[in-house]
Amino acid sequence: MKVSVIVPAWGRTPYLSEALASLSAQTFRDIEIVRCEPPPDGPQTANAARMAGVSRAIGEWVAFLDADDTLAPEAIERLTSKATGTTDVVVSGLIRNGVKRLWGPDIWSTGPGDVFNSLVAKLFRRCLFDGIVRDDAVVLGEDLLLTAQLLHRAREIVVLNDAFYRYRDNPDSVTGKYLKEIL
């Protein structure tokens, strides 16, 4: 089973080396790292970059790692260990500001936007992206629009009640810059 890890990265990416090092440290070895940026003739958004990466991915499975975040060494191995022939999505929690945000009964008390709405901390079967409807110009909430469609298409979703994805609040990220502009 090959996993393509999509890493959107363009412009100033001060934490990219940490993100890539966390992929090199994975205990799961059949990983394709797809570093991508938005097409030059389209919106310069994370969504446009991610989808450019998905279009180049060769793995049966796709995971996302933002250029300012990291994965625990066992992340891909633990996610893939739960993928069966009928599984289309494997989800886990994430760690943000030192707090584990997990799926489960306490999802709303720990911040559902971090866990449910985002593409990160999940493993998707690649075929779920075929024919997906998206708007690459969306800057804020683009994860929610795409994640909802992917989860809706899934035949089976497996939930791991653990957190492998380390999210970094970065005011210089695409989202961070956009929030500065609108606030």
C-alpha cells in the first residue's frame, strides 16, 4: 500500500524542513512525498496547491501535511494499519497548542473545527477525489468544503482515538495572512 503525502509549500515556508523531517522519520516506508504549489495561472490558495498535489499523487491513499506542521513518527503506520478493503477514510485527532483534539464523544469540547473540518490527520482513499467539486479560490473554510464531500463519499470511516498530527498556529501561513486582512 503506497501513501502519497501532499505537502503544499510555496513562498516563505520557515518550518518546511521540520515537516519534511517528520515524513523522513515515519516508521511506514512506502510513502511518496508530493510537495506542491498552486498552479501559476490560478488562485494562490492552500486548496489549489493541495489539489495540484492530489492530481500528481500515485498512491492508493492520500494524506495531507501542511508545511508548518509535523507528524509523529508512527502516524502513517498507525493510520494505514486500520485501512481495510472497505475502508475509505481513517481519521485521528491532532495536537494544537499542546491540547489533544480527538474524535469521539468530547469532539465539541475540544474544538470540532480542528478535527472534523480539516483535511489533516486523516488518510483518504485516492479515488474519493475523482470528480470532486471544489472552489480553489476559497481561503478560509476550504478544508470543511472538501472534507465534508470526501466523508460523504466514504463507504466506511475508521476512527482512531489518538493524535498523531501536530498543528502549529502560524500567523504567516496562507490562512493566518488572510485572517489578518479581514480582522
